[in-house]
Amino acid sequence: MKLKDVGKKKTCGIVSGILVVILMVMLWTFPGQATQLRDRVVEHTLSNGMKVLVLERHQAPIVSLYIRFRVGMVEDKGVGMAHLLEHMLFKGTETIGTKNFKKEKKLLTQIDRVGSSLDKERQKGKSADQKVIHQLEEELITLQEQAGQYVIKDEMNLLYSENGAVGFNASTGADLTTYKVNLPSNRVELWARLESDRLANPVFREFYSERKVVLEERRQTNESEPFRKLLEQFLATAYLVHPYQNPIIGWEPEIKYLDKADMENFFRTYYIPQNTVITAVGDIQPEEFIALVERYFGLIPRQESPPIIRAVEPAQLGEKRIEVHLDAQPQLLIGYHKPTLPSHEDYVFDLVDAVLTGGRTSRLYKRLVEKDQVAIRVSTSNGMPGARYPNIFMIMATPRNPHTIEEVEQIIYEEIDRLKTELVSDHDIQKVKNQLKGDFIRSLKSNSGLAGSLSYFESVAGDWKYIDTHLEVLDKISPQQIQETVQKYLVSQNRTVAFMVTQSSSKQP
């Protein structure tokens, strides 16, 4: 997985060797060869198991702060619990987001009772008593309105904004849940107070209304955006047993009846100190920051380690193909199972990724888009949908009308076969290595980018030092290793293919 991606879709630009050198001079402020991060990052582990990474960069009086938890979709197995929990942690605590928590708490208890009863009655399906449902719905609305009188909407966001914060946000992925913010360096203690409070004393107010928000979010994204629907079906086909088969947001029938008590248990199970990485990069003194974290987060007790995901995806024994019929432009997804980081093959696939779709001179772009003009776009991604477990090397393409998916697919296989039978030239391999170096250097320009990378690789690879050695390993990869890796993994029996077929054209007469 390329360093700049940190779990996101990969996009590349061609960077010459000369430009790489210029970028290194302009952007890299640390002395010595390579990144030399190991000489600058200060590590500390609290007695409760929480990991802290700190890096001084005094270019501006700003600090980027990341908190990552090793919990994501794989832990909730497609019910959407991790994603909804991320939403709920913006609702405040016993002292933030409320005008009178003592009075609010009584109403929240009643809301939980009525909401749980309503869910149980609805789950009866055809045998449900509609009068009881209507009565419980009315009661829930009344209680929510009463509790709403005590709620201060988005108070945490307001507190951050009033103190100069930018980029206050969170995200849930297949592997991790992340909370981040950029703050003036003289406001870091505010961050420690707010974040430790919502870890120690969260209040999951407005649970049932927020569950509806997530349901609507799913309808507007996974249900309404054709590519997301195609990707969802693709992953569900590619994986037999591993949780990577599920969407991050969850499946609609599961989201609809997510239980608040289950979510609270999920929080207590996974949002624990030894499952947490805190990273600070910017205008900060490591000793002072670590002392601050000890003071505010050190009191959170260590918990029993969370359950381990034991599901292992079996080797694929034959090609899988699926058609998804939608009223949308035809699209193609091709995926191959592969090892994840820090395996050597994952490094090799970073180069395969760049060779195939790394910019306008890459092989698939030149062939599909420029020469044969059979596709509008083509891209690849090394590491879908996550990186904590073996994942997928994926190729995505959109045919250009009137050309067909089958034409595009065949050309892609021809280019893959070229990699199997012809060694990539020394010139081409050096070009993509330079490109990856340039991408990496640009990703380190901002405090936020660096904090994100440090916390990501500490959480996923188990060691942030992956950053320090990544370019070294890439430099040593030979054309022969690329050829051998492609021959081993990019084979038909290890392949999953998904077509998006335009619904109107697929109807039978």
C-alpha cells in the first residue's frame, strides 16, 4: 500500500527524478537521508496501554492531532455499529451538549425503554400489532421532544471552532475509526479535556434520530450511487467468509434495528486504551504533550483486550463473475486477492499499481484511453477494502460508448499478460519509483498528512516505522520480482469480475 494513500483511493502523477530532488529540498525539513523519522518521533505508552506518537515541527503555531482506534467494519461484521458509534461520539458527554444532564438522563432512560419496545414490535413483521407500534411511536416522539429541550446541539464542534480549530472530523473505515482536528498550539489542553471526556463519559443522546440519519446516508450513497452499489456487490462476491465482504456503513436491514445497549457494549469493548493511538505533529514539545496525555487519558482504565478476528479467507479456486443491472453507465471492476502489508508482495503491488495506471503515461491509460480509445477512465487500487488483513488489488474502468465492457476487459488482460511475459524496463521501473517518492514527499508537506500517516501505520502495520523503510524497500524491487508477483496473483482462478450493465439495455424483449 502506498504511503500517501492511508486507506484512500490512489491517484498518481508522473514525477521525474529531477522533480523528486527539488521536492525533497523544498518540502523535507528533516536532516539526513530518507525520512529520518525514527530520529524525530517520540514514542510513549501509557500504563493503560494507550500509544502516543509526537513529532515537533515548528513551521507554524499549529498542531495536528489524531486519535485512531483499531476498530472498523471488520469488527461489526456489516451491521454498521462502528459507523453509527462514530456519529454518536459527536453527541457530547455528561457535561458537554446538555443544559441539565440530571433531568435529561431520566428522559433518556425512558427513551431507551420505549425505543427498544418499538424495535421489538416492528421486528415481528406481519404479526406486529400496528396499534401498539403507533402508540410507541407517538410516545417516542414526545419523549424525544422533551429531552431535546436539554440538548445543546453540536457544542463540542462549537467549542473547537471558537478556539481556532479547523478540520474537526471523524471517519470510519474497514479497519479503523479516526478522530482528528488541527488546533493552535496554545489550545492543545482543550483537545485533551474534550477528547478524554468523550472517551470516559460519552452520552449517546438522540440515538434513534441519528440511526435514521445513517439509514438516509446509506440510501443517498450505497443505494443511490451506482459505483458504490457495484463495489458493494463486488466485495460481497469476492469474499466468502472474511468481514471485508461487508459495506462500511452496514446493510440496511441491520442498521434499521441497531440496538443502543449493543452499541454501548461495542464502545466498551473496542474504544479502550490499548486499542488506541494518539498522534500529535506540529508546534509542540513532546515532553509537555506526553505529560498532558498522561494527566487526561491516563486515568481511563485498561480493559480486557478485544476479540480477535479469526476468519481467514480461503484460497479462491476459480473465477467469480457478477452482473449488476442498474440504470447507469456501464462499469467494470476486476479484483485479485493478495497479501497485505508489510508483506513484500504488497510493496511490489505498489509498483504494479503505478505501472498500470500511474498517470497519463501508464500502460492502461495509454492503451485504453489514448490509443484504442475504448475507455473514458481507468484506475487501480492496491488494498481494497482495507489493509489489516489480506486484501484485493482492484482495477476499475468505464467503457467509452459504443465500446463494450468485454472489449475493455480483454485489453486489461492483455496488459496484465505483458507484465507476465515481458520484464518492465529499467527506465519504466525507475520512473514509477520516482513517482512514488514524489507522492510520498508531497504527503508529508502538512502536519495533518504526517500525523495521519504515523497514526495509520502504527494502527494497521503495528509500527509507524513502516514509513521510514518503505522507499528503501521499493528501491530494491526488481523487474523480475514484479513479473513473478504478477504471475502468482493476477491469474484467472484468483479473479473476481463485476459488470455494471445498463438496465434499459439488459431488458429482454
